[in-house]
Amino acid sequence: MATVTENDLKELKDLITAQSGQIANIQTQITDLRISMGKVEATLQAQQPYIQKIPDLAEKVGELTKWRQIGYGLITGVFGAVFALIGLLLMSLTKVYPFHP
């Protein structure tokens, strides 16, 4: 067996000290991560009521889409009726009846 010198012991002591510093740094990082994770979880808990409202909002958007389609149909019908009346008025003023035998 080789003899252990004082330099070897000093190197081992320095390595152990360096490793303990790294371990302390890692523990600090883990603590910081746990704090950050707690903040994220708190934020998610605060946002949960809003997340639960998403299906209701999607349903309301669907209802609005139906009303929009109904509105487009009504507007199209009104414009069609107005153009038909204008056409009839113009035909009566010019005495031209293209569909009259």
C-alpha cells in the first residue's frame, strides 16, 4: 500500500469542501424551484374559475354564430324585398311588363 501524504489529505479535504459547496448550491436551487412551483400552482388555482368558464363561453359563441346567421338571412331577405319593390316600381313607371302575356 502506498503511504498517504499530507498533500493527498489536503487534496481530499479540498475536494470534499468543493463537493459540499456544490451540494449546498443544488439544495438552494431545489428550494428556489419549489418556491417557483408553488407560485405556479397558486396562479393555476387562481385561474381555475376562468378555465371552468371556457365551455360556457364556447357555447355562447356558438349561439352568437346562430344569431349571426339568422341576422344575415333577415338582412338578405330585406334587401331582396327592397330590390324586388324597386324593380316593380320601375316596371310600373315604364309600363314594361316582361312577364305579362
